Amino acid sequence: AQKVTQAQTEISVVEKEDVTLDCVYETRDTTYYLFWYKQPPSGELVFLIRRNSFDEQNEISGRYSWNFQKSTSSFNFTITASQVVDSAVYFCALSETDSNYQLIWGAGTKLIIKP
Amino acid sequence: EPEVTQTPSHQVTQMGQEVILRCVPISNHLYFYWYRQILGQKVEFLVSFYNNEISEKSEIFDDQFSVERPDGSNFTLKIRSTKLEDSAMYFCASSENTQLTEQYFGPGTRLTVT
């Protein structure tokens, strides 16, 4: 069974639209961490956010916001007023005690922002 | 800002050859990791390393793979006899500790096995 599911394989929107990337995770641990990474076309992995399981506060960083809901095991990522430079593959990842904190990755969502 | 570096950026090798991928983690970090990403696929964990020994490894990390921290700065991944299916992007990462801090990734080494 997938531990981290990113059901959206690819999303395409026009610049300035808002877009939400979904992430659903599965774990039996009570203590775990969730991450989002961005992989632009150049290939590197860029850390965006880490959230621990005890902190359900939503977070906003500029145009980026994250909605963590333990009740639905989801950690969704919203980009407001998208820009062409946001085009990338976005990965959600889980780190849990059971797996000795290795990162377990979702399949990624390819986001295309059209001008 | 400190960063993880990896060399080479691209390595081409023939099947059956040994390759060594090199990484320099962030200097005050204690935990080191290797991941790989086959083209167009998800990132997969290979191994984590702490206090000069492997702390966790995946089923991908078989006897063909080994890791080493030969000195105070480098962290290497060796593949003894490469196979075509080893072609992938290999990412090194480091973190201050496993629980609290994020893993910072290097730019990756693209390995092409022909």
C-alpha cells in the first residue's frame, strides 16, 4: 500500500490562478513528519516545508500555504497567484519512527503554469 | 548559505564497471543519506548513515552498493558492478539529526550505464 499518495499526476493552470496539490499519507506512528519538496526542471530537490504530527496549524509563506489535517491524513499545498517559475514537480514525503525517519516519497505532481 | 555538493554532475559508465559517487554534506550535519530517482519516477531511499555506520537501508541497497565516509567531509556511494537499471539520478542529503530537521539535498549525480 502506498504510504504517500499524490493522486494528481499532472496539473496545468494559467498564470495567476490558484492551485492546490493534494497529499494523503498513511502511518501508524503518532510522531511523524511531513515534507514538501520542489523539483524544478534543473533537477535539484528544494526543501519547502516540514510539519510535525503535533502541529496542525496551517502555514503560510508568501504565495505558498499548507493545510495539514490529521483527521483526513492530508497535507495539501496551495500556491496562490501562480507564476511560470512555479512550474516543477512537487513531492510530498513522510518521515516516521517505524521507518527510522527515512523519507518516504509520493510519486510527485507535475505542475505546469502557462503564461 | 551552506549546501550539499555532489560530484560528478554526470557520470557515464559501462555495465559491469565500478562507480563512486561523491558528496560533501553540510559541515555540522551528522546524518547522511543517499536516494535515487529513476527518470520520471519517484525518489527512493537507499541508505542512511550515522556515526560511521549504516543506520537504515532499503531493499534496493544490496551487496552491490556500499557507502563510506573516508574523511571528515566526504560521503561516498560505491556501486561495484553497475547494471543498466542503475541508471538514475542519485541524490545525497544531510541533516542535523533524524527527528527534528529537514534533509538538505545536493544537486544530484546523473548516472548513465551503457
